[in-house]
Amino acid sequence: MEAWRTAIVDARDGEIRIRGNDVTSLMTERTFTDTVFLLHRARLPADQERAMLDAILSAVADHGSGAPSCAAARLAISGNRASVSAAVAAGILTIGDEHGGAGSGCMEMIAAGVERARRESLTFEECASRIVGEHRAIGKRVAGFGHRVHTDDPRTPVLFDLAARNGLAGDGIRLIKAMHAAVSAQVKPMTINVDGSMAAVLYDMGFQPVFARLLFIIGRVAGLTAEVMEELDRERPMRIRVPVVYDGEGGSTPSESE
Amino acid sequence: MEAWRTAIVDARDGEIRIRGNDVTSLMTERTFTDTVFLLHRARLPADQERAMLDAILSAVADHGSGAPSCAAARLAISGNRASVSAAVAAGILTIGDEHGGAGSGCMEMIAAGVERARRESLTFEECASRIVGEHRAIGKRVAGFGHRVHTDDPRTPVLFDLAARNGLAGDGIRLIKAMHAAVSAQVKPMTINVDGSMAAVLYDMGFQPVFARLLFIIGRVAGLTAEVMEELDRERPMRIRVPVVYDGEGGSTPSESE
Amino acid sequence: MEAWRTAIVDARDGEIRIRGNDVTSLMTERTFTDTVFLLHRARLPADQERAMLDAILSAVADHGSGAPSCAAARLAISGNRASVSAAVAAGILTIGDEHGGAGSGCMEMIAAGVERARRESLTFEECASRIVGEHRAIGKRVAGFGHRVHTDDPRTPVLFDLAARNGLAGDGIRLIKAMHAAVSAQVKPMTINVDGSMAAVLYDMGFQPVFARLLFIIGRVAGLTAEVMEELDRERPMRIRVPVVYDGEGGSTPSESE
Amino acid sequence: MEAWRTAIVDARDGEIRIRGNDVTSLMTERTFTDTVFLLHRARLPADQERAMLDAILSAVADHGSGAPSCAAARLAISGNRASVSAAVAAGILTIGDEHGGAGSGCMEMIAAGVERARRESLTFEECASRIVGEHRAIGKRVAGFGHRVHTDDPRTPVLFDLAARNGLAGDGIRLIKAMHAAVSAQVKPMTINVDGSMAAVLYDMGFQPVFARLLFIIGRVAGLTAEVMEELDRERPMRIRVPVVYDGEGGSTPSESE
């Protein structure tokens, strides 16, 4: 088998280097968030950059046991008590465009919008208005807006304030704020949700779009492990019963699943 | 990299052989259930053996959308609409000792019990009585008995009848029936569930214990794919809301997850 | 929590009905492949339909231990010896557009092509030629053609012959054959692979595109469970070593992973 | 459906509280590692406690692309290019007793050993000697010792030094050091690996055994996301080929998997 190439980790007897940094110095002199940044950017972060990642990771760590990712992890450990790895994985598998993963699509939209404003000499307000109009024309939701629970997502202003204070606010945040106005005018008032605000911040920090979803996963895993531990501590196996109504051939009746 | 060894499949340009059988002859002359048997036993089944596997696979394919495996698959596709692989995998991850996987432990218990009856010159009734007593003494449930929904699991007598008709009933079925009597006498009346009856049948057919869980997975996957397809066809993304009550620091209140 | 609706399974004490069929009659009178068909089509198959599903399921069950799905399952059970559910799930997670999942995209292409031929009054040859030309123009591969191992995929003619013999060959097979000629003329000679031939057959049988990937998963799971069982039987834990070369900061050197 | 109970997160319109702490204050005043601690211990850490978690999380984040978890994630994204969630989950599924998960078993052994020393009035040296002897008698490996790559795991002395400097070293570290001497005397010289050293440290910090595996997962996920991103950036789909030799019925020959 041809050897795999990597520029991430070099390990040999007695030594582990991550992106050229000895792991023992990372352990003693750096935070885990520094290591997260280093792994994905191939350099250590400035203090301001670390502060932003810390804020995003805590923002997405958990949103309640009934969130699809948390609920799936609990269902898995309830039926398969022996494997916490399986339960955490089940939770991660629920993360996609509809849950936790909208940030990547939103970053792509922001990147395309900033480029378009430059190319077509549009103000961000004009550009945002057109993007929203085009979404409406094809009946597509604009990624990064609206939330099942929050009228105003409390995490968004915190991320924008932090970015401003840390000198990291740029075109991404400017554009999504313009889009917020356009969405509110053309569709209805909708909060910039945490997917949208983290997408804008990560764009301004120079990350690739795929990183938004990856960073959500890193943060959420800490919530999933806590949910799994609580389920093991507090609940009996197979305690979960989902109410089901059968409405297929032969009538509509409450049904009992195993 | 050292080459991996396998005795399952040999593939090369224009030819695929499974356990020495050309896949094209399997496709035209055999059923999928034959291929399942062949893959795990390295020979094709007799008609009676195929009939037993067919019965078990249909028996466990699905037990309703609220079963942990089915519910987890639906949660996953609801949040991560793009990946049916991820949803099916999430469903499989819920399968363990508590859900769908008890058959393997039950087969180990049966194998040990049959061996013990022989070694200690016990009747199966005596042996079953001791095993149940020993479980009671350490407060452990006897695998293969009881069901959340069924007072009498309707799949169990069908499997036993089929095994008898096909000439495949042996010590496994004899022992689990003796255990059924012992459980009912010493604990309370409890049905032999499908995990228990399939364990007895698979033991009598000469399978390894791990195969009980693997066969459950093969059968259940067909249910999971159907559940995923129905969720995609009939429901909107992120429709699932699990009711949650927060009872931690600061009081007990209904909570809303994302 | 609002009850979930389903038309697949109705279960209650002593009774399990799949699409209105009592599971005990499926167990005794039908094959597992019938149950697979029933779960996804809400009716039992004709003999010809069952024969096609059996052929497809055996065709995709396994293609060697080094296939990504099989290799991932083996890696998982090698590191996480206790959970066969986790290993099978890891195998399924490798299935996507590039591995095992091309059939769904191919079915969508076939459905659109058949509809376009009708709408634009094109022969299938004309339609196929345009579709291939359009793929070339944007540098996109045509789904369903070419194979890493097979110059001529041996499973494809078998599926087409079976479909003809069973009276199930229709526009799907006609169109993909026309595409085969167009690909060979415009690009290079390439086999219709099993993803392409199963897509054509499933289209002619009236299935939805998503079913192609789901059916691949059902078939492949039987191979994954056999691969997992062989790894457990024949190999020691953590035996797998992937050779790695580090080519990042600080030079290019062979590296040793844990 | 009966509401689920949780003491982790309380979310409602405009507010998210984790263990009673407003998420916005965690975002601005705390690190992600604080949030990890908070989620699992229901209180914020002291500086010394945070430093230990940071060190452990960086220690286990990645150990090279060929580690089973990293290799499985790469295999998955190579075949299923569209789903980073699926790839990260595949990586997690390889984590078990043999890979990454030994810390939990090691913590249980430490907890039992400390208790036993107290109960039987043994010195830690005597207790360690007996434990190692008992493992040898039943041919069982002692969890937490030995490493495929490292003669001396470079992470272990760093963790022990940090624990000492932070005033968190206790019976766990004392016992595992005694066991190290016993293993070296009775079996052969073997390093305390990172699973063993983190187990000792986490025991001394008052964590439950299951947390060792959960914490490994949290740290490793950051490596998995980086491995997945590099595979997407640098490699073509389906590039991975595992060499396979077929040694089943009909002879021993190199085989080609799909």
C-alpha cells in the first residue's frame, strides 16, 4: 500500500509533533482551543483568534437534551448501554444542513456575496437585497436566519461584539447584517442565528466554509458526552418510548413499538 | 502496508467470487438469504436452513417507528437530510445488549448451559433451574425473556415450529424451553422473546454467538431504510421535538431544545 | 410529544403487522427479500420482482476486504473490539456518491433523460448523446460508468438478462445502453458498472431514486457483518498499521501512528 | 411522550443556561475547556483543573493519519465525500478498549486498587504487585501500559509533572507509579501510556471512570476534523487502496477490492 501523506502530525518513538509543534509544549503552554486552531490552520492563534474560537465552541456545545443530536445520542446509549463511542457517533450523525451544519452553506453564501459585491460594484445593502430576492424567487430559505426557539438568538450579538472588540470584524459580518435587514424587509423579521453569526465571524477570520460545520461538531461533542453521561447516571436502559400512530393500510390506531 | 488476508471474497478484473462461488451464479440461481448464509458459513445452505434465516430476518426487520433503532434513524435524517447512510448508521448504533442484541448473550448462555448439563449429568430442567437461580442470586436478568410490548411474543412459536418442521430443532430449543418453565416458576411468567428464540434456533443450526447480533442487524437494516424513506417522503426537516424538563440548578421548568 | 405517524408497522401486544401483513405469515410463507420489497413498496412482489431484488442484493453484498466500506468496518472492530454495531455502522458511513451510492444519482439522471426524450421528441440515442456531451462540457463524470477493478463489470449483463427474462426491462435499460454507446464514443470505452445497471433496473421497476442507495446498503451490510466476523475470528486487536509519510513543516519523513 | 428530565441545559426563548450559567457569560469570560468541565461536573473548574483538562485534550487530539480513528475517518470521507459528519462519526466508532478507550478500564482498576489498599491495609507497592500478579495469572494485559510506537510515552511525565505542580496529584498517580514498577519487574519494562496517565490524573481529580473515554473522544474529534479537512483538500475521492490477499477456497492470490 502506498504510504498516506499528511502535514498534520509527525509521530515517532518518544515524540509527537502537531504541525511542527511538540505536543508536550502544547500541553504545558497552550489551551486545547489553541490546538484546535493549530490543527486546522497550521499556525498557533493570536489571543484574539483564540477568544473567538472559545466563544463559538461554548456557544454551540449544547442546546438541550431534545436537540436532535442530543436526543439521538440518548436513544443510542439507552439501547446500546455498552458503547459510549456509538452513542456520541449517533449524535454527530444528525448534524447536517438542517441541524448544526447550516454554517458551512452560510459561509459559502457570504463568500460568494462579498466577491459579487466587489465584482459588480454593489454596496453590501444592494448585494444582500438581491441575494434575498433570488432566494425568494426559487422558494429557498436563506441559511443562517431564524431559530425554532429563539426570537432573538442571544449568541449572535455576543459573537459580533467580541469580533469587534478583537479587531476581527470584517466584510462577513457587514454582509450578514445587511442580509438581516433585507430578510426582515422582504420576508419577515428573523434573528441571525448562531449558524449565521459564526459563519460571518469564521469568514472574517479566514477559515474555509467546511470548517463551520467541523467546528460545530467539535463544540457539540462536549455536550453529547455530557448528555450520554447523564443518561447513564440517571436513567434505566430502554426507558425511552416514542408515541406512534399507525395510519397505513387497515386504519389509524395508536401503535406500540418495541 | 502488509496485505490483509481474507477468505470471503476474491475479486479481480471481470470476476467476483464469494467463498469460491461466482457472484453471477449467486445472482441468477440463489436468493439473497443464501448469500447471507454463504458469507457467514462458507457454504450454501440447505433449503431448511435458508427457510430458518428467512424467517428470522423477516421477524426482526421492523417493530415500529418508535423502536430505538428506528427512532434514531428518523432523528438523524430529520436533522441531516442529505445522508441516508448516516441515518441508517445512527439506527444501527442503538443496537446493543438492551435493544436487538440480546441474542448473542443468550446464545452464550445456551452454549454454556448445554455443555454444563452434559458435564454435570443434569437434565435440561435441572440445569435450567440452576441457571435461573444463579441469575436471581446476583440480581441479573435472564437474557431472552420478557418484552416491552408482547405478553407472548408471536414470533417465538413460529420459529420453534419452523425449526421442528425443518428438522433443525435441538438442544438449544430444548434448553430455552426448560428455562422458560424455570423463569415462570422462580420469577414470573415471561415470554421467550424473539432474541431468545432466535438464539436457540441459531445455536441448533451451529452458528457462533456473535452471529445472533449480526443477523439482527442485517434484518433490521431493511426496516431502517424503509423508516428513513418514509421520513423523507412524509415529513418536513427538523419536525421532531422531544419534550424536556430541566430539573437542575435553579429550579424545575419545561425547557425548549433547538 | 406529538405522536409520530407511520404507515409501515403496526405493533401491539401479540401482533406485528408490516404494511398490513402479519409478520408470522411473512416468516412462514415469504422470503426476506419479499419483506424488503414490502417494506419499501407497500405491497408484496411478483416472482419476477423478487428475482431482481435477490440478484441486486447478492451483486452488491461484498467486493473484497479492501473496499472502503469493508476496510472501515475492519478498522473499527480492530480498535473497538466490543461493538459489532459500531463496526457495521462505520462501514455504512463510507457509502456515498463515490462508493456504493452512485445508483441514486444515476436513477435521477435516467428519470430526467427519459422525461426529456419524451418532451423534446428525441430518440434515446440523441438524448443520451446530449446528456453525455453536457457532462463533458462541465467536466463532470457520468454516474454509473467505469470501475476501479473491472474493465467489464460482470454483474451488469446478468442484471440486464434477468430483467429481459423477467419482462421488467424498459426505458431505463434502453437509455443507459444508449448512454453507454455515447460515453464510449465521446469519452472512452467504459463499462456500465453495477451502480449504473441496478439504477436502470430499479427505474424500470418503478422505484424512487433514493432506493438505489438504500438497497446497496441492505446488500452490503451482509458483507460487512461477514468481514467483521472474520476480523474477530482471525486477527488480533489493533493489528492494522497504515503507512504514513509526514510532509509538513520540518521535512518529509516516514511517520508512525499509534 | 413523557418529558425527558435533564440537569444540563435549560433553553428558552432568548436564553440558554448550562448548569445554571448563562451561555453568553461562558462565551465572553470562559474558555471552551471550562465549558467542558462545567458540562460534566456541574461547576466551573479552578485554574489548576482547567490546566489539566487542557493538557489532556491536547495530548490525545491526534497521533497521526494512520491511527485507526484517523484512518477510518479518511476512508469514510474518501468514499462519501458529501458528509463530514459521517466521516467524523466513523472515526469515533473505532474508539474502544483497544484504541483510545483504555483510560476508563484503567480508572476502574485504580479506583478498585486504592480502595483495596485501604481495606486490606496494603501499601500501594504491595497492592500493585498483587494486581499485576493477578492479571498475569489469568493472562490479561494490564490496562494503561505499553504503546505501539513509544518506548516511553512522552505525554506521561508531562501530565504527572503538571498534576504535581497544580497540587492535584494523589493516590491515583501514586498507585499507577507503583504498578509501573510491578509491571516492569514481573512482566517487562513498559511505559505508562497516555491512557494510563490520564486515568490516574482524572481519578485524582474526582472524575468517574466513563469520563476518561469521553474526554479522549472530545480531544480526538479535533484531530479527526483536521484529518477530514486535509483529505478533502489534498486527495481525490476513492484514492485509498488496501492490498488484500485471498486465502480461502480455491487458493491464495492477491485480490483487488473495489
